[in-house]
Amino acid sequence: MTLSVLLIIITAIALFITLLNGLVFHRTRYWALSFLQSFSGVFFLISGFVKAIDPLGTSYKMTDYFHAFSKHLAGTPFQFLDGLWDLLAHHGVAVSVLVIVLELVVGFMLLIGARNKLISWVFLLLVAFFTVLTGFTYLTGYVPPEATFFEFSKWGPWVEGQMEVSDCGCFGDFLKLSPLTSFLKDIFLLIPAIVFVVFHRRMYQWWTPNVRLLATSVFTLLMLVFTYYSSTAILPLFDFRPFKEGTDVRTTKELEEQAMSEIEVLGYKLTNTITGETKEVTMDEFLKDFKKYPKSEWEYDQIKTEPTIEPTKVSDFIITGVDNSDMAYEMLQDSNFNLWVISPVLSPSGTETKIETLVRTDTVFMETDTGTRTIVSQIPAEREYEKYVWSRDVLERYKQKVLPAEKLMNELGYKTYVAIGGAGQQAVLDLNEAVGGELYMGTADEILLKTIIRSNPGFLLVRNGVILEKWHFNSFTIDDLRQTIQKQQ
């Protein structure tokens, strides 16, 4: 799916509704306004729905924004809002659910013409807010890592890697938009938003006021329940991420890595840091005249061929065992059934000081009249060390479902791999000891693990690097695991 195709679909739906309003229901005399109203309503409904099926993904994106705000508002008159960003980030899931439902309700009310004056202003404020958000995202590409947004004198050339948020998440994982495209999209939506505020009395309306109120109330309740349920109890109904069921992770990773290794450097785009002059040279020209472009005066940007396969997060599939083994390689090469237990974010609740009593053994050799005598002495010694403490909720989750699943896999002759994000190796070792199991554990980047599954922990049945089945923690049972293995044999 591309943005162009999506816009064509939305336009076709909006045209159909406009014709229905004008020719069948005779609800409007203002065809252009009717089309804009239908287009904006359908746009918000689709945008909200693809986020409603994956509210956790939206919460991750919003948390990134909150952290970015906290960083870039430091040292400004708005620094007092820092506590607000921390609070919103802490309740990221609840905030994402409310924002998603608000977007859906605004789209629905626009579509049926409910409370046109009120909804016109709400629509304008929402679009203005999104415009600021996407504009901020794009402009952070001009801000070097050591600077903040409002230190304009330190801004430099636009660099994609400097952006605080890689994409706005406007359509979740269904459709990735660059920040510039998202910004331009929101600028475009400001046009109908302003038109609605000015001409809200001419907007069409369906049914009677009481029916519109009832329909809006029922729709709001349904969307609130659905979005909350999607964020806490089930995996997304539609998985648009690169680790969906049926994905051959091993082959995909190999192909993507091969494609990246075949990229050729054709030349350089050179930017003079003093004059701002830019020029592009081929590799041969650069090697011939490289002394003309000292690094103290020029910035180098490689001009490369495009990869034959666009890389995805599968390329970043790196998991390190607590014994520093290449756990990712073992997981992908395992030809038997194997279970992946993925905990995207799992942080210990704290640490406690432990005292360990050690026995130091000293051996002394003494010469006596009767010969050499060996004296062995054992001296007790105490050592203090820090031990990570895990919350009861985390321990219960692992004891209730992870350990029984690992036991079943072990009985069947298969392996279980546990990958944890947000914790170091020692913390993971302490967790393994706390649950009393012999789990094979490793650590990984939490963004990678969040991409793999929207559950904490989540379960994946895999064979030969191919994802066969995925389960949310709340829906996972040992019987399901056993039956799935039997069915796949």
C-alpha cells in the first residue's frame, strides 16, 4: 500500500458518499463542501482504525515524542512541562487509546454531520496539533545531536538520522510515511479544516439530532472498548510488521544482508561547512582530488546504489545470550519446533544488597624435625554484592506460563529461547534465578522485540526460522501450544 493508492481509495469512497448525499438523500447543495466533509471523515476513520488495531504501537511512538519534547524544551521557558511529558510517557497506553478514539469519533461525526460547529473546531485543533508534531519531527533533522531544537544558531544541514522520530505513525505500521510527507499531508488537511470552521452551517447532516447523538454515543463506546481490548488482551487483528505469522525470518535476514553488502558507493556529495557550497563528485574524481576537500572544511555524504531489497527490522535480528553466545543464530538455525518467549520491556523493580560468606583457604608449608608439615587453614570472609529485584507481577507471569511452556517443550525434545529487552545480562540472570527455572535467556534491543510482538511477554512457535504461530500472553495456553505442534507435524 502506498499513500497515492490510499488517497485514491479514500477519494472514491468520498465521491460515492457525496453522490449519495446529493442525488439520493438530497442532503446538500454544496457539492465541493460535501466532498471535503466526506473525504476528511473517511480519512480520519481509516487513520484511526489502523491505529486502533495496534494501540501499543501508537503508544511507543507517542512515548518517543514525549521524550523528544523533554529533551528539546530543556533550558527554555517551557521546561516546567518536563514533569508532564514524564507523566504522559508513563501512561503512554492510556494516552494512545484516548487519542485514537478521539480521532475515530471526530471522523465519524464529520461523516454523519453531527454537531458541525463543535466538530469543525475540534477537527481544526487536531489537524493543527498534528501539523506541529510532524513539522517538529521533520525539522529535528536540522538539529545536531549535541544541540536542542531552539538553539537555531547550531542548526546544520538536514540529516535523516538526526530526526528524533523516524516516522509520525499516522497510519501505524500499515503505511510508513516520511516526516516531510506527513507534514505536507497535514498542511493539506488544514484547508478543509479552515473551510469547515467558516462554512459549518452549510455542512450536510444525516438523520435527526437525537439519532446522530445516539449513533455517536454507541460508536464511541464500541471504539473505546475495542481499542482498550486491543491494547491489553489480544495481538493486532492485522499484523503489518515484518515478523507476522508465516514470515521466514532466516531467509529474509539473509537476503536483506546480501542486498546491503552489494551496495556500491558511486561517489560523494560534498558540503562546505564554511560557505555552504555543495557539489557531487564520482568516486574516481574524489580519489583524484581528495586533497581539495579536507575534512576540516567539508562534510562527506556517500552517494550509493539502492539496495535490491529494502531492509526491514528483520536485518536487526540480534539477540545475545547471557553467556555472550549468538542466540539469534541458534534460534534461526533450529530445524525443530522451538518456542520464542519475547519480553520487549522488562525492567527490574530495584536492587538489594546481599552479603555472601566465602571461605578462603590458605596452605602453609612448615619445616619441622620430623619433616615438612602442611597446614591448611580456612578463613571465612564476607562479600557484599548487588542483586536485582523483580516485581511480583513479572515473576508470576513467568511462573504461570513461561516455565510450564518451557517444561512442555523440553518434554517434547524442543528448545525454548527467552529474549528480554530493557535489562542487562546480570539482571536477566537474577530473573532466571528468581523464577527458579533453567531458562535459556538473552538480551536484545527493545525496539526489535516490540516489533516482533505486541505482548509482554509474547509467545512465538517457530521452525526453521519460520514463524508458525503467535500468541498474546493473555490468550496463550499450554494446550494451544501442544495442539499447534501436533497440527504442524
